[in-house]
Amino acid sequence: MNVCFVNMPLEYYSPVSGGAISTISSELARELIALGHHADVLTYTDDNPVHTIGRVTDLGRIPRLPKPVRAVDRLTRRAWKRPFPAYEQYLRRVRRALRGLRTRPDVVIVFNDFAAQHAIRRVVPGARVITWLQNELPVHRDGELSAPDAVVACSDYIRDRAVGGGVPAARAHTILNGVNLSDFHPPAQRDSDVPRVLCVGRLDPNKGFHVALTALAAARDAGCRFETTLAGARWWYGAGDPSPYEVELFASLEGVGGEYVGLVARDKIADLYREHDLAFVLSLSQEPFGLVVLEAMATGCALIASPRGGIPQASGGAAVLVDPDDPAAVAEATIRLLGDPAELARWRARALEHAASASWRVRAEALVQLAASWGVT
């Protein structure tokens, strides 16, 4: 089977500057190739290295539209319900790249995009097209929700939202995100008797780090010993002075004796997890899935998480789920784990056991099975 991943026009297929979609497509491509299939990837590039997994076709740089053109582009996107800026330029490059592939794709996968289906079919009319949803339903025009051969969702939560929004139920499938168990594995041994606690992700109020730090302050007052690390990008708040939220967050972190280490490179993130025993994923919003869930669990972190969106399914019953709108409940769960080494060890073991069943190989095999239902092998 020949599979072609079409990367989103706002993301790079890079281990440095790529985001979640880059991770997902590269891991699926790796496993498909290991299973004997072929993978192409069409992607914009920047000055950073590109993943070496699959045969990569460079779509060039993301177009930098002049200011007057940006205004017209915004109006056009709104009128034509296009999901991304400079979308027509992107589609032209995708069509040209598809025509130039040495191997005709049997399956083409696009992420969070219903508008590209017809353009793809004009170039590779016999290919099956999958829209893979890692978020809620993107902007779309009438009739586009039934255009893909399949809509694959990263969790049952996203699938149910898609069907509720108009995606035909018969074409909607769930293939969960996975974890690379070769990269994300527990440490050989612990080098400290003091539990280490991690909060990692974009410094966004919706990530609930302030809730976690409030709970850790309560644990400190209760006599629990621990060390705390906060890691994550400030992209959405700029690289200048800290936002009011960040000021409050850093003050709370200082109050528990914690350290902010900034954005951690993708190739260093597994090592960061391995240095910790407990991680928080207290999303206040309906998180579609969250790669951090499985990545933290696979390295041996116990998890305190919110029961929002796809997080309960991602954690598979192996995390302590607690409502982030209930600070007292979060504090109670935190004190229970940090105050009892045996309890913390039990949740760490449960996390490892669940992650072991959630490899990207399992997810790639689910994709192969879906293709086989169409007679594509």
C-alpha cells in the first residue's frame, strides 16, 4: 500500500519546528514502512531539519502574503470557507506535488481539512482520501463533510463531535494517537528519593497549570516533599515581557520552589519526562487527545488529569482523573500521591502498563485494516 500524508499548511514536517501533526504523521509513516508499506509526505519546510521518515516532497516555504493581499485572503477564506491562510496557493502546490510522485498513492491523508478532497481526487482519481481530525470540526462548505472516503478521529470524543456536526456516521472512525515506546520509556533507575513533578505544555490558561501549582502549594503545606518543573513555550504570549497570567504562574512556581525550564526541544522531551515521577494534564478545555498523556505515562510518570474531551480515553483508566474546576479535589489527589510512595508507585505502574498497549504500531495496523476494508493492501 502506498500512503501519502499531506501536511497541514501551518506546520512543518520537522523534529524541531513541527508540532503534533508532524509527530503523528512521522510516527505513522515509520510504522507503515516497517509493516512493508510505502509513505510519501508533502510538506512546507523552513530552515530546520526535516524528518527523514518516508519520501518527503518539499512544497517550499509558507507563502508570506503582502499586507493588502492578506486582507483579500481573509475575505476570500471567509466567503469560500477555507480552513487555512493562503489556501489556494497551498492547493496548487499539493496538486503539483501529487502529480510528481514516483509512486501513485493508494491512500491520501490530510489533517483537519475537508476542502482538499476534490482537488486531490482530480489528480489521483483512484486514491482513497482520509480526513484525519486532531481537533474539532474545522471550517467547511456544504457537502464537504461527506466527501472523504473516511473521517478518522483521534478519539471517540472527536468522532462523536464530528458525527454530531454532520459527518456521516458510517464514514467516521476512531484511531487513537499512540506513543513511540522506543523513545518514551522509563529510566533504568531513579536517582532521587524525592518525587519530581512535571507540568509541560504551552503556557496557556486552558492547560490548567495554575490549578496544578495551587494543588502543589497545598501539598507543600501538608508536609509533602517534592521538586517541581514547569516546561513549555510562551508562543501565544510573545517572547517579550511575561503576560499577567505568566507573572502569576511564575510566582506560584516560585512559591513551591519550582523551576521553569522554557521550551524543551522535541528530541529532549523524553529525557525530561524520565526525570519525573508525576505529571499533570489538567486541561480546562475539551482536549481532543493530548500526546503528552501517553508520552508521560510511557516514561513512568503517574498522571493526574482532567476528565475532559479525549483525555479519559487516552489515559485508559490508568490516570487519576479529577475535575480541574474543583481545586480542593485536585489538591486531595496530589497529596494522596505525593504523600504515599506506595500509592505513587502503583499509579506509575498502571501508567506504564497502559502505555505499553498504545504504540504507534498498533495505530498503524488499525489504519492498514481500514484500508483493507476498501480492498487496498
